[in-house]
Amino acid sequence: MNLFSEIRSLVLDALAAMQAEGTLPEGLSFDNVAVEPPRDAAHGDMATNAGMVLAKPAKMKPRDIAEALAAKLAGDDRITGAEVAGPGFLNLRLSATVWQGVLAAVLDQGTEFGKSDMGQNRKVNVEYVSANPTGPLHVGHTRGAVFGDALASLLDYAGYDVTREYYINDGGAQVDVLARSVYLRYLEAHGQEVAFVDGTYPGDYLVPVGQALKDKVGDAYLNQPEDVWLADVREYATDAMMDLIRADLAQLGIKMDKFFSEKSLYGTGLIEAALKSLDDKGLIYEGVLEPPKGKKPEDWEPREQTLFKSTEHGDDVDRPVKKSDGGWTYFAPDIAYHYDKVSRGFDELIDVFGADHGGYVKRMKAAVSALSGGTVPLDIKLTQLVKLWKDGEPFKMSKRAGTFITLRDVVDQVGPDVTRFVMLTRKNDASLDFDFDKVLEQSRENPVFYVQYAHARVMSVLRRAAEAGIAADEATLKSADLSKVNHEAELVVAKKLAEWPRLVETAARTNEPHRVAFYLYELAGDFHALWNRGNELTELRFIQDGDAATSQAKMALAQSVAVVISAGLGILGVNPAQEMR
RNA sequence: GGUCCAGUAGCUCAGCUGGAUAGAGUGUCGCCCUCCGAAGGCGAAGGCCAUAGGUUCGAAUCCUAUCUGGACCGCCA
């Protein structure tokens, strides 16, 4: 149930009726007619811009249209006030019954309240994390992981058919580096002294992998040339790394629907097929690229390569798909991978990348545009850097990995719920400060705490009611007499709840899950404010001694808040707190 | 040289497919808080929305240019 679209259709009906009467000319488009909450609550509950939007095409004055519309709407018993204001806004006031109806809907639908069908079950693929299988996930990956996962949940909630996917970069030279590094650990496990030169991964996390390799193959690879063991160790090591990464993701409660291996694109004709598809469109040619302007690489020299004419699809320069030695560039399997996604019938694609892949956006969009003939939109969301702070200073060292802070370093310290919520308290394209001390602070400054505290307070009220002998179970609250929830301070909260379905649609349309986090903070703020007013105005307290009916009505409001917080936290992947400790 | 992102209150940041007097937290100042629901509450001050043009009935939001900061820029993934 979305109250805003309900009122909007009420407005549209009225406009149509005005046309039928001749008050408005025929042939107007109502597409731009919006019904929104005004910024200033003094302006009423909802405002429509119909007068201003229609003034020009109707050749009428905005305020005249608004006046006529007001007269039409006044007949509806949900509308208690309709006044023209400003340049031609029509401000509407809704009856308390409407807001009480919102509470009833929340209690009736539970966390389904706010679900939308805007997705129309369209198939959308969200690719995220996709970290190289060469080590544990670090903080940067963590942000992408949380963002992508929340986005996927959000789209699911908004009615899309979502697939969560991870692209394993197991085809490139970095996997050879991994294999050699593991081989060194293998030698180490056999008691040999080894040196980690440049171009190998020195992290401790490979020690157990080397040991396990020894347990598996014994001394079979000792004193053997690389071509004997490399292929096998590659396979063994990437499997081990993916186990590690899966475990890291599991710590955050993230479960992928599909892991797609880059390696599976080689030798199977998939890359060739993808490029042929582009070639058939005349988008592949042999050529030489201009050198990059500005700072020129020292060793730059012109080379003939196989190029993709990405400029035809919005890119700035054409991109090489084959190296001068004839091997594929990294871009080639990426094209093939997205070709595969398009072939699997997705209606929309979303890639979540780290900010360092920003230079990749245009060519990837160009590729998908070319491959799908412009029918499949690709949205690429970049997550900016995370800066870690501890004791007021930048926090950079990791004991575990040696060089970077891992996902585990973070989750072990603050837990998965805090990690996830905090990572979503900034929009994805702004960098984020993660302060280990602040995220655990119990104050209004800390949104995680503040939202959790609101939920815990509701739970606490329900528990105390039960102790006081007032039934507060779900069925009782559902049948409570909601007309007793009529104080302005209480209706403010109900109005906030009414915005939830609309917020879900906005957040889903823009692919911005952080909006959910901010909304929950606002909702929690409104709830806490109501709670605090109970200090002075005892009639606003949720439990009214000796008056079960009123208590139950007020608790129904509290319960509604808890339900929407649960739904929102569910999208963010955070568990609501039953009590604070 | 180019591409992308950011620039909003002292600080950290929101700002809903363009809407009315631009919001929140924090900080500052004032008041309240021995108890009845205070891991606080109420109120005030604080803004040329980086700058200059443009589009529009209307711009923080869209377009153009400029400035500042960050990321990236053929064989690495």
C-alpha cells in the first residue's frame, strides 16, 4: 500500500472529472503531476503541483486550476483540507483515519508493508565483490560487498527478480603469482628456507594453504620445474582462496546465487563468440591507438592491436581486446562475461565496482550496449574508499595480512550488523570514514545504535505490558482500536511510516540503498521524540495503567515502528536488536 | 591532455526522477534534568548550496565554462 500513489490517483481522477466537465481542456498529459510530502509540515500532509504543471498546456493560471481541483477533492472524506498556496501548489490535509489506516496496514502486512511491484519481476543481475581470488577480502571489498548485497535485497523488495553474482578473476597472470606464492609456502612446509621476492604474495594466509598442499601431494613437487606443478597449484590455490572468500562473505551473511569463473570463458569459444557478435556489427578492427595525452608512458610505442570500436557506443577512445602478442586483454573476457549475462536473459545489469575501476565504466557500458543492441541497461555503481580510524588516528596495519586491513579485522571487532549498517551510512560515491570507536558508541551520533535502540525500546514496551497484565501479542494489537491513536505527536510517526513504501521505490529506482539507512534514522528519531514527550505528557506513554484498550492502541503504533525498522534493517542485512546492553 | 566522482552550516553529511522559508547530527550559546520513562530534553544562533553564465513559471538539483580535491587513463589485473 502506497498512500502517495493512492492520493495521486485520487488527484488524477479529479482532473479527469474536470476534463469531462470542461473545466480543463482535453488532451493533457498528467505524467508530471506529482503528489509528494511537502518539506514543511506546516504546508499540510501532501502537496500536488498539478496547477503549475498543467498551467501552460491548458493555457490557464496555475492557481485557478488548483482552486478547481481543491473544490473537487473536498468531497472525498479522506481529505480534510485543500488549500492553494505559493505559486500554485495545492496542499492537502488528510484525516486521522487515513493515518490510522496506515498503522492497520503495517500490522496486517508486517514486513511486507512497503514491498512494491515496480520491478514487475524483471530479471536483474547484480554483480558485486568479484575480488581476485588471491587473498582474503579487505575493507574496500567489504564496502562493495555490503552495498551490492543491500542493493540486491532492495531490488528484491521492490519486486525485481534478482540474481546475486560474483565474477571470479581466475584466468589472469595474478593467479600464476598466487600459485608461485603458494608453492613457496609449500617448500617452507617442507622445511626449506624461502625468500619472498617482488611479485609474490607474502601474506600469512597462504601458510596453511602451503601446508595443506604438502599434506595432499607430499614431496611430489619438490625440485620440480614450474611446468610440472603450476597448473595444478593454480587450481588448488584458487579453490582455497575462494573458500576463504566465501567464508569472509558468510561472516557478513552474504550468499551469492552464482559464482562465474573467468577461466570458464577460455577454450570454450565464449570469448570468440562475444567478439564475433561485435564483429558482425562492424565494431572490431585492427588499428593503432593514439598515445595518451598529457603524461606519456616512458616506453610507449605505437602497436597494431585488435580494437573494439567502443566510441560508437559512447566511449572516448576505442579499446584493445587483444594484446600485441595476440593474447586477450583483460577486457576481452569481461566482454564475454557480459555477453553471457545478456544471453542469460537479464533485463537489467548492475555492476558494483571499486572506485579504482572508474576508468572502466564507459567501455563496459559501451560493450553491453553493443552486445544487447541497446536493449539491456547496465548501471555501474562505484563505491569510494573507506578510511579507517582508531583512537583518533588513521588505522592501516593488519596483523593478519601484513599490508591491508581485512574484512575479518573489521567484523571481528564490531560485528556484522555494525559493519553492514555503517558501510551504508554514506552514498556509494562519497568516501566513508569508518571509526572503530564511534561505531560502537551509544549515542544519537551513531545511527546504528540509534536505530537499534528504537527497535529495542518497542520490544521493551511490549515486554513490560505483558508484565503489567496487558495483552500485547500480535493478534491483540492487530485488533486494537486505532482511533485512540490521534494525538498530533503520534500521527507524526504514522506519517513517517506512510513514507516507507514511497522511499523503497525511490531507493530502488536510483539503486541507492543508503536511502534506507537514512530513512530508518529519521524514523527512529521521530519515535524517540514521541517517547521523550512521554516524559512530560503522560498521556503519550505507550502503557496507560489500567486502560488496556488505549495501551494496546498505542502499542500498535509502537509495533508498527518496529515492523518497518525490521523491514528496513532486513534490506540492509542487519538484525534488529531485541534489547540494548 | 582526457574521463569519472565530489564541493551544501565551524565540522561530518542528507536533500526524494526541478518545487514553497535548503535539513539532520555534532560543535557553540541559553534553559531544563534529586523522583514518576533522561545511555538526555527544549530553544537559539549559524548558509552567496565552489564560481560565472544559461534553460524554466520555478534550479542545490538540468546544461555550458571555470576553480579546488580525489580516482583512473595502450601490453597489469
